[in-house]
Amino acid sequence: MKVMTLNFLTCAVKNCKSSNDSFPLHPKDAELAKDDIEINPQLLINVLPRIDWTALRTTSTELGFPTLPEQPPSPEDLQSDEALLKELHELLMETQMMEGKLVCGHCGHEYAVKNGVANFLLPSHLV
């Protein structure tokens, strides 16, 4: 599962739907893999407005990546700052979580990740 995907996932437990702490899910014991993908600046520029920047900064830090800037870069910033473009590309497009767990910050439920796929099926008492 690409790190970018984590930016769109929230806890599936019914009681967590109204809690801000259920997003983002926090990686635990994450085993990462990296794919070599050609940089596409226009794709990053188009995706960036859809990303929750605060959640991405949290996920980035928890996975051991360098700290991202406080504010998301503008399209002009990305086009002029090749180092930042490469850093975001590596984090969002090339990095995958292959094994580990995703943990809800509200209820603590852990979703297993195996072979890059998260299991979001809940036991019946949590539905």
C-alpha cells in the first residue's frame, strides 16, 4: 500500500466515525519497500491539493522520513525546488508499506497489513 493511500484511510469502527483522532491511521512495525518510478511533477502538483498535509506530515515522521514543511508547497514551489519534489515523490509515489499494522488513534484498533494490503474487516462486536 502506497504511503499516499494512508492519507485517505480512517478507522472503520463505528464509534470512531465522529472522532478526529481516527485519522490518520498510525503505522506500527511498518516494513517499507521502495519502487523506482519516474518522477512526474504534474501528477504531484495535481495530487497535492487532495492531500491532508497535516496527516501526511504525521505519517512521514512516524515512518522516519525527514520532516516536511509546515505548509504544503505551492505548484510554483514544487517546480522550482527539485529536492522537495524528489522528497515528496519518494514518500508519496515510491514508498509502500508491505507489512505491519495501522493503528487508530481513537480506539487503538489495529489493522494488519500483509503483502501491502490492509485488512479492514472488523469483528462483529465492532461493527
